[in-house]
Amino acid sequence: MPAGTLTGSRIRERRVAMGLKQSMLAQTVGISAAYLNLIEHNKRRIAGKLLADIARTLEVDPSALAEGAGAALVGQMRDAAAAFPEAAAEETRAEEFAGRFPGWARLVALQRRRIRHLERVTESLTDRLGHDPHLAASLHELLSTVTAINATSSILVEPGEIEAEWRDRFHRNIHEDSERLADTSRALVSYLEASTEAAQSTGTPQEELEAWLAARDYHLAPLEGETPADPQEVIAGATELTSAAGRSLAEGWAARYRQDATALPLPAFALAARETGCDPAVLAARFGVGMGAVLRRLAALPPDSLDTATGLVICDGSGTLTARKPVDGFPLPRFGAACPLWPLYQALSRPLSPVRAVVEMAGRDAARFVAYAVAEPVGPARFDAPPVFEAVMLILPRPRGAEGAALRVGTSCRICPQADCPARREPSILAEAA
């Protein structure tokens, strides 16, 4: 049912909630009960003074009756329905449901956001369980302590007498090991329950760089304009950069950022990006720059410059991810290798040939994205050394329900639910039906 035709349903729901009879409301606003019945069944449109009188009697703003649920809430309802197609929810009646039961609609939307948050946390924790060296060391310490306690206690329960001195020593060992086990367990729980930022930070230079960029939405304003600042001055006061290696990575990133900003000035480039729908090929031709610079620049624009979010992934010639800008719905692994089906790696296998692909993340959400990727040489060409390539991939959300085939990809094999993927390296801990 189209928006704007459910005013009567909202009037009926509000009247019933207030305990008013149809005849009482009709008498108060000066119309017949039969006419009000037609209104409440959406068979007569209502506006103007009559709508205002009814709204005043029902103690509600007229807009709440006329407009009902906002477009954002209806969109969230449809998003929740699309994520669980097996539920067979009537997506076409989302506006009607949200208009009649706004509280329940908000609950569904909140639960959907909660589910997505928990799924992202699960993916992050799974990634860490498989690759985080600090977590592996803590688990090893925990298991070693449990083994020691088990060995000591097994001696105490064996038949036969044990000298008092040895028995006291065994008891002391169990007590000390138990205290160490408790400390290790508390530390492990605290580590797993830490905030997202603290939990994900393991102190590597690359993570320092990513934290510094994330705090600025990957947009370095001082490096923009006709007189950009010096990169070293920009990172001088960065609290996120605590190591010399982290600062070195930041200096390199800032230097290239300034080059991209000089070649692609912010006002002109942002306008061109909106006009072309963020088409990297058109933008590269218009500004006379390489495709990689356009992809990096699109991801570095201020959040309010475009109508869509942007994600970015960069890898070196070995396939190792060297930079990550996450976008909602497209999780990026923090440890280990990424999905080999990403267009990022397709571009790496055929340098200088741009790749465009519609990809769909495996899993319940099945969110779709448009990915643009290209691999370009880094540094000047030399006769006495092999070329060094770097691949860049820009990720743009694609509207849900967009038609056409899509390439199903994952985050990494360990947490990808695709059982029949030809590129799988190891079994997944997830199931397709999970």
C-alpha cells in the first residue's frame, strides 16, 4: 500500500489505544460515525481542519497521523526482511506495518542492527582466535596451567599414603597454579570483552596508521588546498602513532595523499565524482591521472562529499593487505589472508588492466557492492630489477535488490560459509545455514 494512504489506520490505532469509541470521536469532531468508519478503513482521504481536529482530540501531532513512519524506519524494516527471506515477510506492507505499529517496527529495526553488530563481532573474534599471537599465547598459558593442575591432582587421588611434606607441596602447587589460572582467565575475558578499538589494536605499525586515519575519516584536511601542510607537521601531534615504524608509514601515506590531492583538487574532484556517479574511468580520463590515484582519492573525500559510503583496500605484490578502510557490510580481515576471489587479486594478476565487478558478500545479509580495482607499478621502472606492483580496490555499496549477476565473495576462508568455493584454502568454521 503506498505511503500517504494509511492515515485512517493510524487514527484507528491511536483511538483504540486511548480507549475512545468510534462514536465518541466522531461526535467530538462533528462528523458521523459512519463517515469516520470509512476514514479509519482508508476509504476516504482526510486532511486540513478535520485532520487537525482529530489529531487534537487524540492528543497527537497531525503529521504523526498523516505521515506515519519515516522513510528510514520503513527502509530498515525492508532491510530486515530481505536479510531473512525464509521468513517470507511481506516487504510490500512494511510501510503499513510501521505506520500501524511504530513501536514494534522500531524493535525489529533495532534487533536487526543488533544482529549485524553481533555478526561483525563474531567475525572479528574468529579472525583473532585464528591469528592473534597475543591471544594464542594466553590460551597456551591457560592450557598449560590446567594441565599442571590436573597432573598434580591425579597424584593426590592415587591409592597409597603420601608423606605429609610432599602432600603439602602438592597442595601448594595446586593453589599457586589455580591463582595463575584465575589471573589468566580474567585477563583473557577482559581482552575479549574490550572495546572494538582496544580489542583490535595489537600495537603493529599498520594498525597505528589505520587508527590515525580512522580518527580522521581517512580525510587529511591539512594536506588539501593550494598550500598544503608538510606531511611531517601533520603527523607530529598524532597520539595514535606511538612507534617510529608507525610514523614512518604515516609519513609515506601522507606524502602520497598530498600528491593525490594536488593532482585531484577537492572541490573540482568532488563535483566531478557526483556528476559521474563515482566512475573511476571517466574521472581518470578527465583529470589525466592513473586509476589508482582516483580510487584512493574517492576513498579520501570528506564523508559529506558523496551520497554513498566508500571502502578501500590496498595490497602489495604478495597479496598482503597494507591498508584498509572498512565499509559497512564488507568486513575486512585483520589477520591472515583475504578472500582470493576479490577483484583486488584479479587486478594483481593482470597489472594495469582495471577490473570492475559486482560482488555479493556470502552469508545471510548477501549485501552487494561495486568493486573497482587496478594494479599499478610502484616507483620508477628499472632495467636491473623486477617491477613492484600495488593493487588498489574501491568498494561502493550497491542498492539492495539491484538486478544482475554478482560474484559471491567472503572475508577469508576460515569464516566464509560457501562450501563449494573453488578458491577455498581451508575448511570454514561456519555453515551456510548458520
